[in-house]
Amino acid sequence: MTELSRTAIVAGLGTAAVAFLGYCIYFDHKRRSDPEYKKKVRERRRRQKKAGAKRTQMPNLQDHDAVQRFFLQEIQTGEAMIAAGEVETGVEHLANAVVVCGQPAQLLQILQQTLPAQIFTMLIQRMRVMGNPSESQEPRLVEEITDDLE
């Protein structure tokens, strides 16, 4: 290539980058100056806070059908959340499923084989947090499950 064409290409790319940056700044300013913007942000934060405050309600452990429905729902929700990229929420749902599972050690072995190592490690850490007596009423069960894997 000639020196002139290289200079023209570099100048064109530089101009395109500046134009794109100007476009981003203009629309960001337009979005922030919208009177509804702050209302929308507050509403979204309020919804997120409310959703974060909601904890999954454990079923009555004496009702086998309710436990089975809860288990399947939590497994499906956990898998869907992980697939959608919401790993922490997905891990929380999988941990809930392990807690109510009749054979948690076997379920954890299956999850260990199917989940990526990072996500499985997060699941074990979540199980240990759930096993903390200050946060859960079933600490012994969780400790037994995680100890069986080690």
C-alpha cells in the first residue's frame, strides 16, 4: 500500500471513532435529561431490591408432593438462571434443591459432573453458607452433605 492510502485509512478510522463517541455522548445526555429517566431508575432499583428481599419459601418437608414439586421447580429454575447468565441466582436455586433432596450426596455428584467447576464451587460455598446456624435451621444436614463430597 502506498503511504497516502494508509494515511487515509487511519484518518477515516479516527474520524469514525470520534463520530461514534460523539453519538454515544449525545444519546447518553439525551437519555439522562429525560424527565422520566430518574423515575425509571428508581422503579427498577425498587423492583430489584424487592426481588432480592424475596427468599424462596421452603415447602413443608412432611408433604412429599410439595417437596417433589419444589425440588423440580428449583432444579429447572437454577438451570435456566445459569443458562441466562445469572449464575448466583441459579446457584441459590440449585442449593435449595439439594437441601430438600432425599439423596443430596448423589445429586451433588451429578451436579459436579454436569456443572462447570467454578459454578460447582459456588454451589458448595452456598451450601456451607446455608449450613451456618445463624442463617439456616438445617446446618447439620448441609455440613453432612458437603463433608461427604470431600
